[in-house]
Amino acid sequence: MIAPKEHWHVLGAGAIGCLTASHLQHAGVSVTLLTRPGQMPEHLKAGLHLHHRQSTRQLQIPAIDTDSAEEISALLITTKAMQVADAFLSVRTQLQRDAPVVLMHNGMGVLEDLQATFPDIRFSCATTTEGAYINDQAHLIYSGEGGYRFGCEGQADAPAWFHSLQAALPDCHWDDNIQASLWRKLVINAAINPLTVLYQCRNGELLENETYRRHAQLLCEEIARLCQAAGHGQLADQVWHIVSKVMQGTAKNQSSMLQDIRAGRPSEVDFITGYLCRFAHQRNLDCPLNETLLKEIRAMDNSQ
Ligand code: KPL
């Protein structure tokens, strides 16, 4: 089915928001980046350059602040987990009736809260394995080609609005079990990100250093027990396999949590490790390694 021509607003002009908007624009989908009032990021002011493989191209994606957005017919929120609710509220009144609202962030728990507060909005979720960062010269570096999964609990078939995204984004699929994909990403982030902060290391060092690797393996065993309790038995059986492959594939990366902590920004630990701890407590399950990491990372977070 061909969808009516949507105009997508991407709220959150970090690396993944900009990269996603650039894919959409490149494929001819109408897109605008939204930023917080008075906080246009330097990389947008300077004119965004996208570096991919050996080539560089200048992007000209329209960017406006949320106050200037008029009618929003389709919204993709790509902010950090702790900013999603405020970001949504900042454009709530500009949303057209029945506009799709898609949340794409690390960690879990945000959707449940928003859904409870706004039962009339049909929220969907997305997760990506794309890798991108913005360098010191405010250039967008597309460092790892990946894919996208979109979905909405209880909706097996893709809605009409999804087709423009699918045509524009790489390896992009509607997932009739998006919870499983979100848990998979959660597991990866929970096993890698806090440990890279604790040991101040790149992802690959968690495999290379024997002490770090042992800690990661024990953490994966604990996370696997939580996956099992969540009904994701297949994922539970493969936690270490999946996590160690990502450590290998992103060996040179600084995890997003390590970058946030080093830059003095709030980290997403409450939505990653914190989510797992809350999940465990609600079911009277123990998760001492995650609890300790949660306390340690919170203590290292100087953003407040
Ligand atoms: O998603 C990531 C992150 O840093 O948040 C991983 C996969 C761990 C890559 O660094």
C-alpha cells in the first residue's frame, strides 16, 4: 500500500536523529529536524556534513525549534531517554489528530509512562543498530551501517505511515514482536555501557581484559535470568553470545554512556540498568551486580 505523503518531524538533533533525517531526505521523504527553543546545536548552525566511508556531503535538512513547528503529522523522537517525555510535551499541542508518534531511544520504561498519561496517542517504538557520532568539527560521522526495527505492541501489521520510512531507511522492518527487539537492545546496553564507565574503557577492552571480561560474563548471567523472567527465553540463552559479538563489532567505540559521563551530561543508566533493577524488584528477583553498577554509575554522574 502506498502511504499518503507524510512530513516527518524528527525531534532530537543528536547523531542518530540527524542520520535518520538524512536518510529520509535522501530518499525524498519530507523531513524537518526539531530542536529546543534557543538551543540550536552548533553542528546544525554550521551546516551539517555527513561523512560516510570515503565521501562527505553537505546536508541541508530544515531545522526549526519546537515553538516554530506548526502542524505535526508524523513525529519521531530521537532524544535521550530522560528527555523524551519533555520533548513530547513540548510539541503535544501541535500534533495532528492520529499523528503517529515513534520513540527511538536507548533503555526502556518511557513508553509505559507516556502511554498511561496519554492513552489517546498511539505511540510506537523503534530501535536501531546504526552507528553515528558528531565529531569535534561538528561533522556527522556515519560509523556503522545497521538497520531499524519499528513496532507497536498489539499491532502485527505495519501501519500505512511506516511505508515511507521503510522505503527510506536501511534494513528497516516492522516488527510484530517489538518488545523482544527492545529487550535485545536493552540487554546489550545493560551489559556493555555501565562496565565501560566503571572501567573507563572502550567496548572492545571488556573482552580483552580478563578481569573486565569475567565481570561482563557474570553480569550477562544475571541479565539472562531477568530475560527468562520476562518471557524472553531465546534471548536469555544467547546473552553472552550476543553481547560479546557487539563488543567485538564495536571494539573501538566509546559507549554512549561513557561519552555522556565524560562530557558531564546525564547518563541513561536509570533507563537501562535502572529499568532492569525495577523489573527485578517487582518480581522479587535478585540482581546484585546490576544494583551495584546502578549505584556506582549514579555516583559518577556529575551532571546534576
Ligand atoms: O548502543 C551502544 C551504546 O554505546 O549505547 C553500543 C551498542 C554499546 C555501542 O557502543
